[in-house]
Amino acid sequence: MIPASIQQYLRRNRVPFERIAHPRAVSAQQLAATLHTSGHRVAKTVVLRTERGLWLAVLPASEAVDTERARHILGVSSCRTASEPEFADLFPDCELGAEPPFGQLYRLPVMVDERLAQMERLIVRAGSHTEAMELRFQDFATLEWPLVASFCREHLRRQAPALEQPAGDQQAHV
């Protein structure tokens, strides 16, 4: 079940979304498989730890964060994937491992991979392993004002197929 706080946040900011109930899926790739869609269309949220605090990295489910690239983009001296115990308390209304990409709601900055910025619509985790949501990328970007950059591991990127549904690119790139 999508936590009430997430639904209220989106409604308060007039962001339309579609709820998608699905069988339990723990990983974002499992979610994509359950929904019979590409892992490039499903966005996952990875929590990064830097010496300046935590960041939410939003990227295609089929990809992995290149923490060295992320470190360079963020202008920090250290960057790594945070462990679940390091951030579990920040998302008290969410199931662990189903962190949503809504950093403003949880007082965290957001970076999004540039390929997601080209998508018309995104499917995202919404605090639940049994329900996701779909929303327009532009609505997400207007709500979150994410840093848009390329921070996925290169060997995975070369294998990725062309994106579906390109949209107008209106975000600044790094």
C-alpha cells in the first residue's frame, strides 16, 4: 500500500499519478518483470552517502550507480551506496527497499539519470513492495528539481536498448 504521506504530497502539489497494484516484488528488476515492462522504464531509487549527507539517485532499474561518477558530479570527496540501516529511519512510512524518489518529502536532494529525463512517463517505487505508481517525468522534475546527469556504470549503459517514449528535454545536464 502506498503510504498516505506520499499520496498527500503528490495531491497537494497537483501531481497526477496512477497507482499500480502488483504481486510482491522486492527489487526494481523484479517489479519490471512483474509488470511485464522493460527495466529501462522502471525507475529505482538508490540512497548515496557522501561527506555532505545523503542523496537519492534515481536511475533505470536495469542499471547500477557508478559511485565514482556520482562523486565527481556532486563535487564531493567520497560517495558510496548507503546501507539500509543508515537510512531506514528517514523513510518511516515505507517498506525497507521500496524507497520513493521524492526527496523533497524526505528532505533529501535528488539526482536522476539523464536517460530517465528523456522518458515521457516513469514507473517508480512508492514505499511499498506491492504497489507502485506511474507519473509523467515532467511532473516529477517540476516537483523535485533533480540534478540531471549521467551516473550509471558504463558497461551496463552500452548494453541498454534505445529508450521508449522520448520527451522534450527541459532539465539542465551536467
